[in-house]
Amino acid sequence: SIFSVTLLFLSVSSFCCAIIRPPRDGGIRYRGLTQEQIRSVQILPVDYEIEYICRGNRVIVGPKVRKCLPNGTWTDMTQHSRCLLLCPRVWTSLENGRVAVKPPGPPVEGTVLHYSCHAGFILEGRNISHCTKLGKWDAPKPTCLCECLSKKKLYIGALFPMSGGWPGGQACMPSAQMALDLVNNRSDILPDYELELIHYDSMVSACGDESVRDLMIYLSDFCRMLSYGSSSPALSNRQRFPTFFRTHPSATLHNPTRVQLFQKWKWTRIATIQQTTEVFTSTLDDLEQRVKEAGIEISVRQSFLTDPAVAVKNLKRQDARIIVGLFYETEARKVFCEVFKEKLYGKKYVWFLIGWYADNWFKIKDPAINCTVENMTEAVEGHVTTEIVMLNPETVRGVSNMTSQEFIAALMSRLGGKNPEETGGFQEAPLAYDAVWALALALNKTVAPLKAKGRRLEDFNYNNHDITSEIYRALNTSSFEGVSGQVVFDAQGSRMAMTLIEQLQGGSYKKIGYYDSSQKNLSWFGNDVWIGAGPPADRTVVIEEYRFLSQKLFAAVSVFAGLGILLGIVCLTFNIYNGNVRYIQNSQPYLNNMTAVGCMMALAAVFPLGIDGHHVHRSQFPVVCQFRLWLLGLGFSLAYGSMFTKIWWVHTLFTKKDEKKEKKKQHLEPWKLYATVGVLLAIDFLSLMIWQIVDPLHITVEKFTKEAPKEDLDVLIQPLLEHCSSEKMNTWLGVVYGYKGLLLLLGIFLAYETKSVSTEKINDHRAVGMAIYNVAVLCLITAPVTMILSSQQDASFAFASLAIVFSAYITLVVLFVPKMRRLITRGEWQSEQQDTLKTGSSTNNNDEEKSRQLERENRELQKIIQEKEERVSALRNQLAERQALRNRRRPSTGQNQNHNAPPPSSQPDPKSLLPPPGYPNPTTDNHSLPPSFSNSSNLYPADSKMSRNHCHNSQIPLLYK
């Protein structure tokens, strides 16, 4: 409990008081503590009050209540408290006479009574009596005798709190005396009797208050008969108080009015704070039951003993808006001082208080608080009070022949012009007035039944059950118009009355309505005033706001996805149209078709990936989730599976060196490729099918931290985000991501291993490897990032969708664009189609491919040979010119030596045409080759470029067939 926490805190503090011993034959009442706590506690906090109680018929003499001071001592420790036996109080009153009590106070040991009679009466008996230690008087009670005839007196004992926390007797006692005077002057009410009031200062609230109830049971049965100021719900318990009646309604009568107001202002959530006393605890228990039946929740329930600071802070922390406060007036000032400090007032809050405080209670200076009058006035503005109607609002003359206005005027006269706001119990005075009338009318009603039984009212004593039963029956059937309204008692003896509803407006209380709980009728004036636009909300209004994907982002990505699908259609159409082209056939076009279809399916998954509650109803959202999963899963299996199949078989057939030549000679059967793709596709299909059967996808909503809007509104925004999920989502994702991740890593490895392999069986495996690199990297990065960014819808969608788009684009471009470029730039599809028409279709694809390869190599060699022949021709010309130059020089030299030598022949010498030294002589057998070819074939060694290009003698004739 809060008090236990307080004691724990104070147990280590020096500002506390040690437990003190009770007086002899007495005990101590610890308020708010259980028996277990009383046995264990050794110190008590500052401002804690203890109360002495006495056993049996003993009463306390001296200070009854002590309070713990900040210096660690208790109040009034210089005065001793004793429990003494109480002598019968009946000795303290004398009919037709006076009794002087010395010392003043309760008649206990040492009390001396001095008797005297009024004029016309003679004292019979001793004029002095002493109270002994045994609780008895040492002399019989005297009497004042008169020879004249007079009315018989009926004595009414009463308790009026003239001091203490609620000095209600200041106005209630004059009101009751005024009623007695009117009753005694009525000839139709108890004509043979005169009522006389014997009253005492209870120094607490009123008869029936929890602090004196146990004591009053032993002193007088009157408190079990009728009360004017008791409101504790516990007094409605007929088993504990079988003969109790009260003109003050029970405190629970406020609760139906409160519930009615909660419903009127559409509040379904309230909070409560109470002072830890029995009356308020019982009232709150009743309120809790009533609001529960009305479908209203008490979200916060706080209590305090003396210091409400912690309780008020808890109200603030737990967002209490509609607060019911149950505490006495002095504690109310403490509460609202803390309310001001915590800013728990204003247009967002409504306080419900008890209406029987003084009208200026918040303006009274209280040394127990450190708030100014201005602070208090600001904090209490706008609060609502519910108050039992204690003064009849209608101008009706009741049983006393007085209207409520006339009663107030007569009461003001008796008070001598005192300020009603400063007079305790002024509001409850009509209840005390009507209580006397209820008792007088009930006694008057019992005279005849008792007379029929041979009994009289003056024969009443506390053991006479017949007279008690008659009085009880008369009170139980009472019904009359009093100054407080219609006086009627329910089955529990509580007054049934209307409730007044007031609101503090501008520092003063204004009536805003009445509620009749018996008729369930609310009379509303419509003059309630609120600081804001109207009654505040009972809680911070939480507006659920779904986070949707940015439509601009969705539209932009959708355009790219649509263009990608269009590109896939173009690539698929190109591949199908050119399926007879040899270059396309050697790239396994059916697998490329699967890749294109898979890319288009993956791109199509972008559209459901961006669809959320902004586009479809929540009931249709699981269907969108299924589309996302199946399109993306199967699309990935087709696109990546077909590429993986190519690279797998290239690695299988061409990476083993020992078997490389034999493998190259093997024929790659297409059904093996298709079977591999089918296995990968079947694995994904079965895994997705099992997932959806065992744990289907459904919509889940993620809640984020509440956000306050920029405007000054009493609302909070609760962001929500829809997700596609299942009960074991992480398990399924772990399985799928693990399998796909291993497949991607294996694809990267195979692509790396086959990067240097050259084969015509799958002529685009290098492009496939490049596509696998890009797809694997994007997928391995995107999968964990999207899981991390799952709570950010825009970032998650952008990452996932762009990864799909880029992967699809890269795959389509790398696989198909080079093929398109080659066929367009070289025109191969035209020549190959023409060749096919001329030679017919070949039954052996490998032989045709070899033939075409040789033809291309021969064309290249022809160009090389032509270049070499031109070079050889140029060298021959140079040699011929050099030989001619030498021949010219030789004849001139010969003429100088021999003038008879014959002139040189005009025909060149055949030897002059021979090649220079170091070159082989030309062969004359050139019938099978052209001259240029025969000459050039002997100019270079076997390891020349021709040989490096596999240009053998057996291949050369093919160029000139």
C-alpha cells in the first residue's frame, strides 16, 4: 500500500516519531494501518495522528488525539491522558433545575456535581454528588418537585460537533433547538409531553462517524436511532445497525448522480482519489460497482492518508482526465495545491468533489499548504460538485408550517448575524431541523399504540424492546414535507433525496441541474461552462492512423516494373522468332524463355508488393499477400533456376581436365536442362504450398510509439502498419532464405569456375555468369536489409522493389541484348536462313556448326593470304630493280677493258630472276594452286599465323572450290 511505502521511506529518515504507550486501561487507534502493520511498525511519519481509546465504560481524560511533529515529538506531551470510569451521565442533568459540573467535561473520577432548582421548585435530595473510582456517584440523584401540574418531559440526547475537523454543530444545534421549540408549542404533537434536548460536544463530525461510533454504542441508543449528519455507507448495514435512521442521505446517493453525468457527457473512463477513511472507502466501493454496471472503467484508483502529493502525481502520470475526489475539506486544500503544482487542471480535466464544503473553502488560508489563494482559485476553476439537496428549492410550507426561506431567515436570527460561510454545518442545519421533527412525529405516532398496550413513552428504557419496536416502526413509515424536502427513509434507514449539481464558475458555485435518483430524472439547466470548446475527453484521444506506402514512390517503381515487363515481352518475342537461328539455338533458347518469363513474374510481384490498405479492404489483404509470395517465389525459381541450370551443366561437362575432350564430344541433351529447372521449381512450389497449408499468411498490424500532432489538440496519433505475416514467420523465412542463399552462393561459385570455359553447346554461359553475379549480390544484400527496414514501409518497399527491378533488367539486358546486337549488326539471321533454304535442314547440328566454323575461318585466312601475297609481290619488284641496276654497271666496266666485247642482250638473264640468297627456290608445280598462293605458301615457317589459326593444307582448297 501507499502508506506502507511511506513508512518504509520514513524508516530511514530522522523526521518521525517513535511509538508511545497508551494510557492504562486504554489503547491507541492507528488510522489506515492493519493489525499486521501495527505489530511491525516502530515509528510513524510526521503529521500522523493517533487516537486514544479506552476499554469498557471508561473515557479518556486529557488529550485524546496526538500528532507527530517535525521535531520527532508528539503534541501535548506535557498533558497526561488517562482512562477513567464514566459515571452515569443522567446525574449531569436535572429536570426543572441546573447542574454545575466541576471540572467541566465528562463525568469521571473526581467530578463534582452541584444541583439547584428553578424558581417554584424545591430540591429533594443532596445538592452535591461525587464520582468515585468505581464509576458510581456517591449519592442518589436529587429531583426538583413542584406542586403545580405540568407536561411530562422526554429527554433527547444529542451530539453536536462544535469543534474539530467539521464543526457542524455551530448551526445544527440552534436549528434543532428551534425545531424543539416549535414542537413543544404545537398542541397536536405530543400534547402531554415536552421535549428537552441534552447535548454534548462530540468534537468530531456527527453521530455515526467512524471515529466515535464504537463509543456511542455503549453510551446511548439514540445514535442507533436517528442522525442528522452521518453519511457513511457502512451505517446502512442493518445487521450492524438495526435501528438506525438518518435524515442525511448516505454518501452513496452521490454516485447515481455521478454516473448519470458520466453518461451525459459520454465518459467511459474515470479516475478516483480518496482520503483513507471508512466513509470514503465505502462510497468508492459503491461507485465502482455502479460504474461497472454502466460500462464505465475506473482506470486509476489512488488513496492517501495525510499527504496527497504522490497520489496526484500518479494521476498525472496515468493520464487521468475525469477525476472523482473523496476527502474532507482540509485535505481538499492539500490536494488542489498539488493539483496546481502538477498542472492537473484546465480544459483537459474535470474534478468531481463533495458539495458540502464551505463555498469559500479554497480561499481559506491554510498553513499546511504552500499555495496562494490565486493558485488555488486557478486550480479549482470549473470543477463539479454533487450535493444532497438539504434545503427545499420550492416555496412549500411543510409540517412545521415554514417554508425553506423562512427557516433560513429564522436560523440567521438565532445565529446572531454570523456569516453562513464561516459557520460550520450551515448547509446541514435543515437536516438537523427535520431530524427533530421526524423524531417528534414518530413519538407522537407511538402514543396511541403504546397506550393500547398499557405502556407510556416515559416508560422507555434501553431494555424495553416493545417501545423500541414501536418507535422503529413509526420512523420507518415516516413521510412528511420538511424544510429540506420530502423526508422518506428507505429500507436501510437512509434518507431519499434529490441531488444538486453545481459547477464553480468564475470563483463562485452555480447550480447547473438536479437529479432525482428515485425517479431517475435529470433536470438540466444548460448553463454549464467549460474552459475549452466543451466537456473534455475522458482520456487522451488516440487516433489510429495507418501508414501507407507513398503513392509517388509506388507509381514510379510501377512504371519501371511495367517497362521491365515490356522489355521481357520483347526479349521473349525475339527469342521465339529467331529460334531457328543457329546462334540462338546454341544458347538454349527454351531456358532463356524461362528466364524471361521468370523476370516478368518477378516484376509483376512489384505491384502486389506496393498494394496496402490504401488500395484494398483489410479482408482482401491476405489475397494480396498470397500474390506477393507466389509471384516472387515462382518468378525467382524460373529466372534464376534456368540460369543456374546452364551454369551447372557447363561446369559439369567442361571443367574436368582429364575428361575435357571426351565431354566436349558428348551431346548435351535438352531434357536434362529442363529436368533440372523442373526440380528447382518443384522444390519452391512444394515449400510454398506447405507453408500456405500449415501456416497461411494473414494480416498483422504493427503499433508504433504514439505521436503528438503539431496542433494544440488533446489527441495522440497511433501509427499502425499492416504486414503480411504468419504465426511462425521467422521460421519460414529462415528456411526459404537459407535455401535460396545457398543456391545463390553456389551459382556465384559455378560462374567463377566456368569463366574461362569456351563451348558452343551453351554459347552464352559467360553472360549467364555475369547475370548470376548481379542477381546474387542484390538478393544477398536486399533480404537482410528489408527485414531490418520492415517497419519503414517506404524504405522497405523501395529496397525490395528496386532490387527486383534491377535484377530483372540486368538479367534481360545481359542475356538478350548481345544476341540482338549480333544478329542485327552481322545479319546472321538472314544468311543462315538463306543457307538453310539452299542446303536444306541438317540432321546433325554439330557437323553443320563445324562446317560453318571452318567457312568463317577460311574467309579470315583468305584475307590474311591476300595481304601476304601483296607483300611478296612488292618484295619481288624491289629485287628485280636491284638486279637491273647491277646489270647496268657491269657493261660499262667491260667496255673500258675490252672494246671488242659484244653488247648485252636485251633479254634478262634467267638467273637474275632468282630470289636472293637465303630464300628457297620457287617450285614449278603450281598447277593445283594459284600463283600467288603457291608463292606465299613457302615464305613462312609452319609456326606462322596461318598455322596458329589452324590453316592446314587440307583446309586451304576449301577457299577456292
